[in-house]
Amino acid sequence: PTPTASPSPTASPSASPSASPTAVPPIGEALFNDDFGDTTSPLWGTGAQPSGSVAYADRALRITLANEQNSLWSWRAFQPEQSLALVQAEGTVSTSGTGAAGWMCGLGDDRFVGGLIHSSGQWVILDITDSTSSALDRGPLPEGFDPARPHRLRVDCASTEAGPMRVRLLVDGQEAVAFESAAGIAAFDRVGAYAFADEAGFAAVFDDAAVSGGDAEAGPAPGSASPSPTP
């Protein structure tokens, strides 16, 4: 895992997300499923340090943050090694405390984009560049969302190889946001789990991950996106 001290996301909210459930087929072909039960040969990075820890616990991946305004993440590379234009990462995420957590798509160990849910009831589009995290955009989650409950999060990522970079976040099958940017990551070779603490003691648990992907023609790519925020 790679720690980074980063400010809380401060991007301006965008328009309210769609409130109707969305039936979306998977992207490309299945790459792997992971219930985090194999602790003898872990494929996700783990470790402990003063700022927090990443560990396999109770057949799940748990990120615990000891410091406020701090983040930790862990990733799993595609096997066999490959770079894909389209990637979908899905899994159950539960949190405790004040902060944000979710799934990411990345290239190398220091460049990621992803979609998070925040304990305040907001979604956040995440960017990690040179191991420093920031928010590209944020806004309200679908009506009725309870951040205290576990949720099935799905993040669909399209690299610039497939056109403008797109990141789409679905919560329990319901679209929360579709984000688009002219600049972004050229391809993806791994997925990640990320947590950010507004207050010390925030924890996120990730379970039952399902990851798929393909080239630019694998489709369907993430759907129509909202305009990228003004810098």
C-alpha cells in the first residue's frame, strides 16, 4: 500500500445523479474474482505503518487509517500482464467513521482514477497522480443512500485509448455519476482499493471483488458522462 497525505476533496458538486436503477452488462471478459479468502498467497499489497494498515481480515481486505486527512490504498495487477482500454471493478464496500472509500483503475503503482462513496452521502471521482490523491469532482449520491450500510460499488473506467477518459460509478446497480475528461490514463494494468480518512480511525472493508476488461472494442464503454469540472 502507498500512503499519501492529501486534502479532503473540494471540487464543486455536479448535477444530481440519476435515481433509477441501471442494468449494465459487464465490460469485456472476466479477469478475476476475489473473495480475499486466500491469505497464504495474497495478491493485494498489505502492510502496517504509523499512518494505518492494509490487511486481510475475516475473508475481506481491510484498510484502517490512524491519522486524519490521510489515505491508503492497495492494488492487484492483471495476470497475465496486460494493459486494457476498458476496465470494470466491482465489489462490496463497507465503512466506519468519517471518510471515503471505493475502487480504482490504474497504470503502474502511482497513477489511478476511481469512484468513491463518502460517509456524508456523496460520491467522489478520485485521481491519484505521482502517489498524491485529489478529487476531480463530487456530488450527492442517489436518494435514500445510507452510508452506514455495506454497498455494492462498481467502477467502469475507459482510458484515453477509447476516447475521452471516462469513469462511471454505480452504487447497488444504480448510476451515481458518469465523469468525463479529455486528459487521463492511456491504459489500465491493475485495479485498486482506496480509503481516505477525514477523521482518524476511519476504516473500509472490501469484499467479493469481480474485475473484467477488454480493448476499446470490447464494450460497452462507460455511458454518457457529465462535463469535466472547471479547474
